[in-house]
Amino acid sequence: MQKINFGCGLCVTSGWRNFDASPTLRLQRLPFLGRVMQSLTGPLFPAEAVFGDIVRGLPESDSSADLVYCSHVLEHLSLHDFRKALENVFRVLKPGGVFRGVLPDLAHEIKMYLANPEQDACSTFMQRTYLGITSRPRGLVGFARTFFGNSHHLWMWDYKGICAELNAAGFVNVRRAELGDSEFIEFNTAEDPSRWGNCLGFECMKPEQVFTGELI
């Protein structure tokens, strides 16, 4: 069974193809210069991590994957890039393949904001959701940290919103997911319980038969 985990960061999963689009990963894998970059760019990516950008397209064949998983990745994409990512997930999945993921739940964060009586509730909301920027980076070092890091959230989702996007991308059987509730137990090895609390999980599939628009 071909299983893809994209946006893995430093957390790879055994038995899965683990992809991440971090420029740091690419620099650490450079011939000769890689060892130098490893000493300059912080934590080392595990050997199982492979450079791959879900927005540009993973280095995988069409209709080759049975399962695709991502954890706290989609909220770091702009709306346009998010839609390209869904398109590329759909491309690599086999007909009947399953896409599952988890990300912050905008509806939960709004509920927390509305229930917060403190005067700084707005600032707390901006910090909790990583939508706000406390200070703009200055100088070369600040620019490098911004370029190589990707901590800010660019577009957040509630279930209604992401369900509509998944349906529009061609996925079917879209449902809200909870930790460990998939009938495909292979996902259990990829899921980290600490990343599911008060978050938005989803699961969907690529149709068994995909209409290509060609008449037979």
C-alpha cells in the first residue's frame, strides 16, 4: 500500500513516503555544502524526509497512492495554494484512495474569542491563531528567519468551508474526522494525538470512477 504524508516536518512516519517543502530540508541535502548547512540551519531533518512541495506537485505518479495524510499543513497555505494542493492530492490518489488530515479549527478559535471577557481578547485571538504578526523582521537575519520559517497561518478553515472546498475539488464521502476513527488503521501510525485536540479533522476519498470529460 502506497502511503503519503506531506508537510511532515521533523516528524516522519515509518512505512510512509514523507514529504516536506522546507527550504531548510533542501539545503541540508545539498552535496558537499549540505554538511555546512546542517550546522547552520538548526534541527536536522530525518533521513526519511524527502523534499516535495504539495502545491507544485509531489514527485509521485498519477493515481499511485492509496492513502494521503497531512497534519497542520493546509492552514499555512494561501487560498490559491490550498486549492492547488487539493488538486495535487486528487491527482496522486488512486480511485477509491483516501485523503485525511487535521488542522486548526477556526470555529473553535472564534468560540474561544467570543467567550473571552478580557480586554485583550482580540490580541489573544490573533496570537492563538497565528494570524497576527507581533513585529516585522528587520535585517538579513530577520529576512532569513521569515523565508526559512513558515509558522504563520495564511488561511484558516471551519468544517463547512473545508467540506465545500473538498467537494469542489472532486472528493466524495467528505466527513468530519476524530482521532483514530478511520477504518484504515494505517492512519493510526501517522496521527499524533497532541495535534488533534480542539482541531478540525477531515476524511474523504477520490471517487472509484473519475469522469474525465471524454465520451466513450
